[in-house]
Amino acid sequence: MNVLLLGPQGAGKGTQAKRIAAEYGLPHIATGDILRRAMADGTPLGRKVKPIYDSGGLVPDDLMIELIRARLSEPDTEHGFILDGFPRTFVQAEALDTMLREIDKQLDLVLELQVPDEVAAERLTKRATLEGRPDDTPEAIRRRLELYHEETEPLVEYYRSRGNVVGIHGDRSENEVFAEIQQALEQAGAVA
């Protein structure tokens, strides 16, 4: 089962992806984690993306596509994966389609975690305090939410036209959200 999680930053994608990964044994591919690791390790990619990332901007499509292509070619993705944080633009979505065709895979299910901006902003502000995330400044949070609405939200319709998008009420408790996700996975045939 190949699953894509869409939703604004602060919707709970990472939290829910980790639960899906643990419950169903699928690798969680989180572009944010991959980028933060590259920045922390001071890799060439990390040094290139750090100023963009810290300002709340989107990392250029070609770098993200290169990163995801490498990750999807690893053996642990053979029986499925959970994509979290990619694609964020039409260019990335089209590149993902091409990549998946090349490796004879497809997205089975797109889960759209729906949360109001004020809830997302409140969660991100709380996360910044708890985790000491320097990229979660009020300005960067506002910019990320604006970019989500401009660049990423239109992808919901892009995927909906294929009939595999399920809206998830992401503004409830973590357990309630996960129960709704499990129901969607069961209906999609991910579990017996």
C-alpha cells in the first residue's frame, strides 16, 4: 500500500504517518526529516537548503525530486510506503507520477488531513516551544501556511480526479484522527 499524506504543516501528518508506519510496517518517508538530517550533518544538500528551509520557503523542486527518487529506490519501499511532505507542487506531483511509473508503482491512497489555519498555527507554535525548532517562527509559520494554500492545496483536486483522496478531520484528538485513517486504509484494502 502506497500512501500519500497531504495537509498543511501542523495538521499532524508526521504524527499520523509514524502511527501508520508502526501499525502496518510501512516505511515513513518524511521529506522534512530527511532535509533536517542533511542540514544537521552539514551535507552539500543540507548547506544548500538551510537558508530556504529556515525562512519557511519551499526547497527547489529539482532537489526534492532527487531526494525522493533516491529514497523510493531503497529496498524497504518494495511493499509500500507513506509519503509525508512530498509532493508540495504540481511539478513535484508530476515528477512523482513519472518516478512511480518507472518503478511500476502507484499511489493507492491520498489522505488529506484537514485543519483550519488557526489550529495548524497553534500546533506549530507549540511544537516550536516543545522541540526548540528554529524554523517554526511566527513569520515562517504564516509563510508556510500561505505556501500550502497557494502551491500544495491544489494537489488535492489533482489527486481527487483519480478518485483516491480521502478527507480526514485532522483537528480532533490524535487517536480519533488515527481511527479515521485506519477506516480509510481498511476501505482501500490495506488491511484485512
